[in-house]
Amino acid sequence: MDSINYVPATGALSSMWLLIALPLVGAAVLFLLGKRADKWGHWLGCATVGLAFVLGLTYFIQLSGLENKSTFVDLFTFVQVGGLDIGAGLLFDPLSAVFVLLITGVGLLIHIYAVGYMKHDEGRRRFFAFFNLFVAAMLLLVLGDNYLMMFIGWEGVGLASYLLISFWFTKPAAATAGKKAFLANRVGDAGFLLAIFLMFATVGSTEFDAVFNGFIEGVDAGTIAGGTILAIGLLLLLGACGKSGQFPLQTWLPDAMEGPTPVSALIHAATMVTAGVYMIARSNPIFNLSETAQLVVVCIGAVTLLIGAVIGCAKDDIKRVLAYSTVSQIGYMFLAVGLGGAAYALGIIHLLAHGFFKAGLFLGAGSVMHGMNDRVDIRRFGGLWRYMPWTWATFGLGYLAIIGIPPLSGFFTKDPIILSAFNREGWQGWLFGSVALLGAALTAFYMTRLFVLTFHGPKRWTEDVKHPHESPPIMVVPLVLLAVGSVAAGWLMSTSVVEWLTPVFGEHEEPHAHLSHGTVTALTIAVTVLGAGLAVLLFRRGTAEVEQPARTPIVRAARENLYADRFNELVFELPGRLLTRALVWVDNRGVDGVVNGLAAAVGGASSRLRRTQTGFVRSYALSILSGAVVVVAALLVVTFG
């Protein structure tokens, strides 16, 4: 494997710190000015992200003209203690460049949409401050040139997501969801932090080039054991699972729907949930050195894509269906980056396309809620295409893109992942390929169910919704632009992004094919049409009454999130509570008991000793006489033996 080298930035690229500074300054201004910025703060939030997008596009064009396609900026020394010397720097290469454009571009559209969506919310200025903080942290995460800088952005994203998910903190469900997301992410963050410690202990650095080259040289020389590489890979994977909502840490992601809909779009489409995929893709030299670590990533992705798809089939909340869809689609991305080789780029391409169609779907769901008095139960929708034609059209394009209907984006990004899964060597290829194919069928089923129940069939809403209506233009325009991306992004990226990412992932030969590309495409389209057709057949006239319970154990389990919350409560929460109670008992009866017992003993002894001080002269004289008699007796015994 070739060594990795980065070139110092020159010219305008040396000012890439502005990408982070702009939204960060916007957040600071909105926080510090308080209510004085209520009337215009939302426009400042949009402007800072818009300027960051323009700068990102400019830097992207300049990067494409560089021969090395990788450049970095040293900002200052962040930590310098003994042998620990870590700088604060930024790396701009093909991988970070596409993430910058995704975060700022899709993020800008979501910001604009939020201007209309949050129009009547008293906390709109505070909301945009959190939004800007989130974008700044995400940009730091993808631009940091070492793992510590990535971790700072990682934690910043976790903090901002907590603030946004629990934005309506007066609602108990929102407050609980925010805490759940925060705690679940802390589990993953602990793994990430341990990986950083182990990297420094092994190669003495946290900078990407030093870490990657150190591991490559160490493995070649036999000075670094394979177990160390595996441990670091698994710890990094744990961190990625927490941030990206992958098994077994996926339960926080659907609950994040308690936040405002723009938050759902920002977290689930373009930013937070993609962070884990970015970290594994960025760490590809480490994972390439451990086939076992790669296999675990593939297994986690395969399991998660099925979990998300199965649960999505049974949910009736429009946002939660999309949330579990995100869990499933991120599973496809993990599957791809775990396969390694050319599939790294396929995972990133699907991530970029997902940013367009999933943001459009979430914002479309918000548009439906806007016109339906914030109702979310798809069993109480129906026939909305007549009342919301723009939302119906844009949502429909996103729906067709995510299920992979040609020639929309999902067809060009998900099919190659399924093909790569089938082409893995041995029985693993048939297993993972079949799982990916089954996921495609389930995706078509639950997304068609969602689309049909929401926009088609008979009207099923109750009397409290009298006049469903289309959203205002400031919300519709972002929907249209995202729909355009849902249509065109896949083809454009499939023809250019793989080559663009070659400097990061290297050139790889196509593996021996178990199935031809045409065969996999035909199978994928067939199962997609089958899943969609079955959903249309079952739900074209509506669905069961809201009060009707689930009829089968599978549906009941899916509605209970496959009992993942109960599993976490039993395996993690209950032992934690019992351990806490045991530690409290030991502290109260053990540590405090020793301290309190010693104090009681000293106090009791002092009390008894105090009673000997009577204040009577005759008592003291008697004591002196008794002492003198004892001394004389002792002397006589010693003298006369």
C-alpha cells in the first residue's frame, strides 16, 4: 500500500477555515444578541450557510485543478505536553470536499425551508443559532486533519443534536428523546476516544497521514500486531454505530423525530447520520489492514438495513417511517464501505444521493404536517395529492429515487452496492447480496405504503382537519430543488465521483463476478416492482382502523421496534441501575460507614473520658495518691525483685 502525503494549502485554499467560522460566528451572534435578533436572525443563519456553500464550491473548483488533490492548513498548536504534540489543522481533499458541498448545499435548502416552517415559533432565533452551530460542528468533523479535531467536531455535533432534538423541551417526549440521543451517542463516543488513545499509544500521533503510514509500515515490518489493528477498527466502528444509528445503537434515531421537521431532515439526510460513514471511509487504510474488521462492518450494515426495513413496514407515523428508512439506507452505506475496494466510493455516492432524496422526503413530510394541523398518522391521510400537488410531485420523486426506479438517483447508487455484495468471495457474497436484495424489496414495500396511504386512496382525516393546503413558496422551492437532485444526482455522481475519490481510496480492480451487472439489475428491479405492487394491492383503499391491534407476532414485534428498546433496558440499563444501587449501598454502608463509625467511636470514647473530670479536689487527690502508690509499688518490685 502506498504512503499517504498531504500538501500545504496555498492561495485561497489557505482560508478554508472560513467554512467553519461563518456558521460559527452566525451562531455566536444569534446567541449573544438574544431577542434583539428575533426579526432577522433566521436570515443571518441562512446567509452564513449560503456563504459557506459558495466558498465550498470555490474551493472545490480550485482543488480539482491541483495535481495532488489533497491540501491542508495548519492553524495553531492545540495540545503540546511532553511527547504529545497535536496541531489544529484542516484537510481538504476529494472526500472532505464532497461532504462540504453536501453539508452546506443541502443544509442551506433546509435552512430556507425552516424559515417558513418555524415562522410562528417563538424560539425561531434560538433554533437557527442551534442550526448554525450544528453545521459548524459538522464541517469541523469532516475538515479536521487529525482524529482529535474530528472528535471535537464529533462532540459538537452530538451537543447540537441534543439541543435540536429537545428544542421543544416542554414536551416530555422531546426532552426524553434528546437525552436518549445524547446518552446513546456517548456510548459510541467512548469507543471512538479509546481508539484515539490506542492510536497514539501505537504510533505516537493522531494525524491522519502519520497514523495511516505508521500502521502500514508497522504491519509490513511486523512491529504492529494484527490484534491492535482489529481493536482500533472495532472501536472506530462502535463510534460510527452511535453517530449513524447502526445496530445495536439505532434506537435513538427514530425518537429524534420529536424535534422540528427541519431537524429531522438535517440530522437524517445530510449531516449527523453520515458522520459514521465518513469516519470509516476516512479510516480506510486502517480497515484495509484487517479483513475481520471489514467483515464486522459488513455484518453490522447488513443487519441494520434489514432491521430498519422491517420496522419501517409496520410504522404509521410518517416521520418515523422515514426515520427507519434512514437506518436502513445508512446500513447500505456501511455494507458498502465494509466491502472495501471500489465499494468505498459506492458507499459515498449512495450517501450523497441519499442526502438529496431523504432531505426532500423529510421536508415533504413536514409540508404534509403543515397542511394537516401537525397530524403524523398516515392512516388518517389519503387523497392529499389533490390538495398538495407540489408536495405530492416532489415527494413522489424522492420516493421513486429511494426505491431505485430507473433513471432516478437510487437506481445508480444502490444497485452497484447490491452488485458488490454479491461479488464478495465465497458464501459471503451470496449471503450479503441476498440480504441487500431483500432490503430493496422491503424498501419498495414500506415506501409505497407510505406514499399511497398519504397521497392516494380515499380521504381518511378527521373533522379537526377541514382544509388541507399546500405549503408557502419558501417551503416549496427547497422541495423542488431537492427533487431535481433526487432525479439527476445519481447519474451525475456515478459517472464522475468514483474517479474523483480515487486519490482517497486508490484504484481497485473489479472482483470476480458471481452475477453479471445486468442480472443484478434485473433482480433488483423485479423485487422492487414486486414489493411496490404488493403495497399498492394492500393499501390502495386505505388501511386498518387506528384502534385495531397488530394481527401477527411479526407486526407486533416490528411496532415495538423489534424489542430493541427492551433489549437495551434489560442488557444495559438494568445492570447499570443495579450497579449504581450497589455502589450507593457500598458508599453508604462501607465508605461512609467506616468514616461515621470511626467518628462515633472517637465521640463515644471522648464522652466517657470526659466523665472522669468531676471537678472535685478530693477526687483528684485520691487519683494522685493512687498513682503514687502504684509507682512506689513498681519501684519496690524492681528493687527487691
